[in-house]
Amino acid sequence: MTVWQGFLEALESLSGNKLRSGLTVLGIVIGVAAVIAMLAVGRGAQESITGSINSIGTNLLVVFPGGKEQDRFRSLTMRDADALRDQLAAPSIEAVAPTLEIGGEVTFGGQQTSSPMIGVTPDYFQVRNVNLAEGEFITEEHVLGRASVVLLGSEVAQTLFGHTDGVTGETVRIEGQPFRVIGVLESKGGGEFGSEDDQIIVPLTTAKARLMGPKSGQAGDRIDVIYVQAASGDLVSQAMDEMAQILRARHRITDDVDDFTIFTQQDLLAEAESITNVLTIFLGGIAGISLLVGGIGIMNIMLVSVTERTREVGLRKAIGARKRDILVQFLTESSLLSFLGGMIGILLGWLISFIVGQVAAANNAPFTPVVGIDAILLATIFSAAIGLFFGIYPANRAAGLEPVEALRYE
Amino acid sequence: MNAIEAHDIRKVYQMGEVQVEALRGVSFTIQHGEVIAIMGPSGSGKSTLMNTLGCLDRPSSGEYILDGEPVASLSDDQLADIRNRKVGFIFQSFNLLSRQTAITNVELPLRYAGLRQDNSNGGRRDRAIEALKAVGLEDRMTHRPTELSGGQQQRVAIARAIVNDPAIIMADEPTGNLDSKVGKEIMSLLLTLNKERGTTLIIVTHDPLVAAQTQRTIRLRDGALESAS
């Protein structure tokens, strides 16, 4: 009995009961489609997050105050940031952008909003890949002169003015003080760290002198986060070592317990990847359960089919079919069922992913499900394996029938 | 060499706690080309004997030599092989595959024998066509069993039984499901095939008219031979 004949015979036998075969296949179709769609959604989420991490800067490193040990805390200072700019001690560093994070209420006319406010130096825009929709960046002069100027995130501008263009030159009030709008940030969409569109940027010195209120006295030289750009992607880890060395020397750390933490963009990417991987496995696992149920459906139908065809099995054995022939016959049928289901399921899963992407696009979410070759391969192999696995028991049952008993079966 | 040599064949079934002796030491020989009827009332061990002779089942003890090969202690797959090469079965209820055409049904034993489907001499299709011609069904080859009369279905079954050129043909009540006219035709076809091909023919039957057409009758009662006339 050649493989091809076995295949044709199985096809014939399955098409002899089209409704039943169709319903059995449907279980696998749904399972495979769910797996494909869920994996695509997971992959899409991963790519979207990776994209937004990449958009926060290029070759970026971030220094936070505080280390792993809770009791050892020391604020970062302007002088820390200045030390990192030392080209001799830190040749791998391209630019350093110290920042001060404060909150505040912005008003214009009757509108008000409270947004995260960040005090920066001119390097910030290069380090964090910030672009303007209109206006100009904060300059060295603004910083030196503690100028009351502000850059608005597009969302903030929208809230205050009802539109995002042509607002440069307007005057808004922050904590009651007048600030001149010198530009609007380009919209980036939602990011990993909250929307950057809902942000207000002022000169660092201005933030310290005018916006921190009574706390500004104690603050002294303190800054919150230092963003650093490495000279190139290859130099990121070297830059990290140089920074750690400089900061340890400045903070007089002799043991290995730092009072600061340095993150690289790669760290964030790796972390995000591990989170989205968990998400993908979780979604895929749930979808996998429906595939399992589909497989049990195949087993069920094959068992019914074996019982119905007991006489046929008896006859085949009487005229010379060996155990293996019967086994192969029923396994071919169950594999064919699940393989067909797998193929249709892949198409359906792809369609679902496509629709999800369209829905996301219609809602302005930066999210496109990605159907990977690996997901398709996985689904194909898995569905064929399910057909084999769940077919083995019924096929074995058929192959093990005694010819005398089987022929007598009514 | 005889077609069948049976020496002291016994068959014991375990029915729950009770042991039932279906065959209690049956011995006989059948020569090549003979036409034999096996008769006996229900429960006489007729079916058990037929299953044993057809290699569908193994005797509990005793020796059975089919066409020169001792088969009493072969494995399941070896028995399947013997059935494929040496035995042709004809059943009361035809037992055709209902979704397959006549010719595919006839080809089935050749498939399990592993013959290629080509049109060269001795190929599967050719041999199936030849067998269908021998039973007079050359114009019904592509019909399915549901499109054939009972007599025609039994002819397809006979073609299937002879397609492998077996040493013996086991027919279990071959005319039992047919009216008497068609039954006579089937019987005469079987006898003709026996004459032309020299195939040993063993018919299990209740019908004395059928038994009368055979050369010899083996009568069973309570698992033993009553007479082998």
C-alpha cells in the first residue's frame, strides 16, 4: 500500500461523511487560528514596544540616583553631570543631559492641565531624539538667563489651545508665572514611559529657580536623572563602565555597592522583550488549549469511526491487511483532518491578525500584529503532531481488532 | 501435497469462568482442487472450524498445514500474509467496501500484497480486470456496490477472492442472502471457477442443495466430526 494510495483512500473516506469531517476540522481550525493570531498579537506588541524604546534616544544610557541597597542614597548633582562630560575620563560619551523632574499646573485662558514638567539643558534634545513640530529648542542663553520659556508636548498644546499649530509666541502660566511658548514637540504617540506628548519642557535653571518653590533652597545642586548618549552603539557598554568609574570616584565608593543605577537602552529592550515574551507565551498557551480541545475532538471522531467501521477492518484483515496497514490507514485519516485544519487555521489566523491590525490602525494605536514564519511552522508541525498523537489511540484500537470478532460485529 | 491437513485440532474459548470446547480434536485432509461442504447445526463448531481453516484464528492445539505451510503457531502478521496469499474469502453478506468501485474492491488484496498499480502484465489493475471478467462483470467494473444487485455484489466478492490466485477459497453461506435462482448462478460460477482454475473450494452451508453439489461433505456435531463422507 503506497503512501499516495493511502492518502487517496483516507480522503475518500473523510469525504464520505463531509459534515462530520468538517466539524472535526473546525476544532483544529479554531485552535490553530487562535494560536497564529495570539502569537501575531504578541509579536506585534513586542515590535511596538521595541520601537517606542528605540524612539526615546539613540545609544542612550540613563543614570538614576540610588543603588540596589535601599539605605545608601545620594542625589545626583550638576557636578556629577559635569564630570561625565570630561572627554579624558569618558571618551566614549558623546553628550550629557542632566534633568530635573517636577510637576506643575499650566493654564491658558480658562484651560488648565497638570503635566509632568522637566527641566533640561540644550543637550537633552539630541540625547533623547526630541523633535519639534514648530518653534525652536531651548538654547544655552535660555539656560544661562533662566528664561521663562517653555516647550509644550502636542497633547498639552491641544488641551490648552484646542490646536497644536501656531501656538508659538503665546504666553501660558505655569504655577501662576507667565512663560512664553517657544515651540511644540513633535508627537511620538504613547511610549513605554507614559506619553511623551503630555510633557512640558523648560530650561533646567528656570525650573530650579522659579518652579520648585520653597524646596529650591534645599535642592542646591541636585538633579534627578542624567541622560547620556554614547558615541556609538558599540561604545555603550564602555561608556557605562566609564560613567560608573567617574561616579564611584566622585561619591567615594570603595566597596562594590553603588549609590546610583545606570540603565542602558539595551537593558530596557531586554526587559521589555522578556515581558512581551511572557505575554506571547501566555496568549499562545491559552490558544494552545483550544488546539488541544480540537485534538480531542479528532480522537473522539476517530473512535466513533473505528467502531462504525469494525466490519470493514475485519474484512481488510481477512484479505491480508497487517496491523501496520490498518494503523497507517487510520493515522492517515486523523493526520489529514488535522493537517487540513492547520492549513485553514493558518489562513484564518492570518486574517484575524490582519483585522486586529486594521482595528488598531483605525484607533490610532501604533500596533501591527506580525504573523511570523516561525508561528506558521509551529502551527503546521503542531497540528500535524496533534493528528498523529490523538489518532494513535483510535488507530491502535482498530489495528488490534481480532478479525473473527470484527467480521461478526453488527 | 494436500491443500489442507488438519491434525487433532482443538479450540477452547474462555467464556468468563467457563471453558467452552468449540472443537474437540478434528482431523481431516482436503486435496487440491476438491470441492467440500462443511455442514452442521448451530453451535456445532462450524464457524470456528472455518475461521481456523481460513487462518483468521489459531487453534488452541493441534496441527494445521495449509498448502504445505504449518500455520498453527504463526504470528498475527504472518497469518495476515498467509490469508493474503493462500486464502480467498466469500461471505454471506458480501462485505464489500461500499464507497469503492467494483474494481477497487477487487484490487484490495493486491494492494496489501504490495503490487504496483501499473498496466504492465501482472499489474494490479490487469489482474483485477481479469478476475472481474472471470465472474462475468466486465461491464460493471466502475460501479459501486450500491449500484449492483445482490448477485452482482457476490460476484464482485468472488472476483476479490480469486484475484490473488489463492490455494483455497472459503465461502461462508455464499448463497444465504440471495434468492434461489441467483444462488444457483453463484454456485455454478463457483464450481466453474473450481474446474477452470483448480482452486480448492470449501463451502460452509446449511443448505442441503448446496452441499449436494459438492464432492464431499464434512459434518460437525458438538465440535467433532460426525462423518466425512
